[in-house]
Amino acid sequence: MLMADAERKIQQLYNDVNAIYGMLATIQETQGSHGEQLESLRKSVIGISATQMRHGNRLNELDAAVVGVSEQVKEIRITQMRHENRFTEIDRRFDAQDAKLDAQGDKLDLIMKALNISAN
């Protein structure tokens, strides 16, 4: 009976070893799959990183362009203020000329009244 027990134990050990090899094969297969997935993720992360770098560069370009536009708008505002000042000066001169013409018209009215001349 001792021999039968020994053979049964040996057979059980043989079965256990085969089961372990089967599990190791499954683990190896799973690790291979995981390795492929990790490689795919690595490539995705590299792609995302490259895209973010391009976006960063583009944002820098846009930022520089906005600064340029801001400077142009500032120059336009300065020019508009100068034009407004010139228009104000011209308007004042027209007002002065208007006042002179009104004064001349008043004088002319007095002269016409004095000479008893009707404008109609």
C-alpha cells in the first residue's frame, strides 16, 4: 500500500506540475497581451505629447499675433485721437467764422434798415 500511495503522490505532483505549467503559459500569454496594450498606450501618450507640444507652439504664435494686433489697435486709437483733435480745431474755426458772418449779417441788417432797404 505504501507503493500505491507513493505512486499516487507522484502522479498528483506530476499533475500539479502540469497545472502550474499551464497557469504559467496563461500568465505568459496575459503578460504578452498586457505588453502590447502598454506599447499601444505608450504610442498614444507620445502622440498626445506631440499634439500638446504643437498646440503650445501654436498658442505662442497666436499670443505673439495678438500682441501685434494690440499694438496696431493702440496706434489706430492714437491716430483717431489726433484726428479728433484736428476736427475739434476745425470746428472751432468754423464756429469763429460763423460768428463773424453773423456779426456781418447783423451789420448788414442795420445798414439796410438805416437805408430803409428791404431784403425781400
